Amino acid sequence: MSSVTQRSGSKTRGYHRKRVPEVTLNMEDLRYFWDTDSNLESPINVLVKLVRPLTVPKLLWYNVKVKPYKTKITNNGYSVFVTSKWGRTMPFISDGPLAEKKFLFYNMHFHWSDTNAKGSEHKINHEIFPFEMHVLWRNEAYKTARKAKREYDGIVIMAYLFEVNTFFF
């Protein structure tokens, strides 16, 4: 299961965190959760009060510790992209909300700002986060990312929202 974490008043080791209900990011259910009039377009504002638990099989991660033989980091002025190449064994995800489909690692990229008050593309309860990472996975049924991007089940994007904390020791 996937889960969403949001800021709250309870303090744990310098972080303000509260665990909210576990949810599966299922496309039909996301239409209900998102505060948007668009057809699943970015940016997305997840309204936690509308999130409801769903039970699905566990998402499985394969070969995530296998090191690539080549990695390229590109800064296009808006984001930093990380792409990698593997030999025969590359990272992929399967099962869970993806059913039996296999999604291969495609790339990851980052969104940030020069201040901690903005930066993320997506929001939780209208809150903008200072930093966001997207990890993209391509459905192996489509031989290229270009083809996968044209299909509704071609790309899975995992978004990670980060907070910045200053610790003084």
C-alpha cells in the first residue's frame, strides 16, 4: 500500500509529521481525491480529508540495488534529470495497483525553488513543499518511452514531496 504523510502539530525528532490513511493511487479514485477540473493533468492538489483507504496487493520492487553501468545528469534550467542504463538486469516495479504489469525505471527528475516556501509541482491540502522528486517508470509493453507516453497505462510517476528542516546540535 502507498501512504501520504502530512505536516501536523505533533513533534517527533524535529519533524512535524502525522500519518494519514493509506491509499492506493488508482486512476479512478484519484479523480475523486484531486482538487482539479482538469483530466488528470498536473499540478495536483491532494485533499487528505477526501482520501479513503483501499486494499490492494503489495507493490513489489525488483533490482533496485543493481547499479547502472552509465548515469547521465542533465540540468535544463527548470529541473535536473537523471537517466541511467543497465545491462540485462534493471529496476522495475510490479503488482499492487499495477496488477501484473511490469514497469521499468525510466528516469527521475526534481523540482525546487530558491526559497523553501515554494518548489513542488504538486500540493497536499493546498500546501506547497520546497522540493519534489518524480520517479518515472515505463510499462514494458511499450518498447520506447515515446510510445508509452501516448498510452493511459504507459507511464507511472511516483512523486515524493520533501520538507526542509534545520537542526542545530
